[in-house]
Amino acid sequence: MIPYLGVLLTFYFHLTNGFQCAPPLIEGFSPKYCYQIVKEQQVSWFAADYGCRQLGGSLATIDSAVLNALLVGAADEVFPQGTTFWIGYTNVYYPPQWLWNDGQNSSYNNWAP
């Protein structure tokens, strides 16, 4: 695994409590999630995760092809095709088991475009 990437994309989600997501946030398919594309250079997964938590969110959980397509489409408007980014799926807390940041197993595993 590459520990650092040149430019990467981080998705944040925020609980909106029924409010609409205001730009630059992207509204998800659940009324309680918004996503934000964040451009960073040379950021590790840990730094991206920490940055998300500092903003009151976390790295995105991508649990469906529909959500993946929404976020990839939004990323394509900001980054060149093929840019990689961090999501909230990791094995750092319970190696070798991979889990989402919320402790859930993944039933969807095609996150890359």
C-alpha cells in the first residue's frame, strides 16, 4: 500500500438533522449525510481521518454502487481522472479485519472508478 499520495480526495460527511446540504457539500441519498470533496497534498490516511474528525465528520463510508457513482462523478469535476483518495475503510484498528470507521463490515467493495 502506498503510504502517501500526491493529491488525494477526502470525503467528509456531516449529520444535517433534516437540513439541506449547502454548497460546497454534496447531498447524499440519505437525508442525514452530506459529502465534501477536500483537496490535500501528501496526506496519510491517518491525517485525512484526523482532518475529517476535526471538521465534525469522518472519512466516507461508500456502501453502494449508486453512492459510489455519485461521489466519483463529483470527484471527476474536481480532479483529473484516475486520482485516488481516502475513504473510511481500514484495517488499522483490528488487523487483519477490514471495517468501516463506524465498525461495520463492508457489503460493497467496488469503491474505485
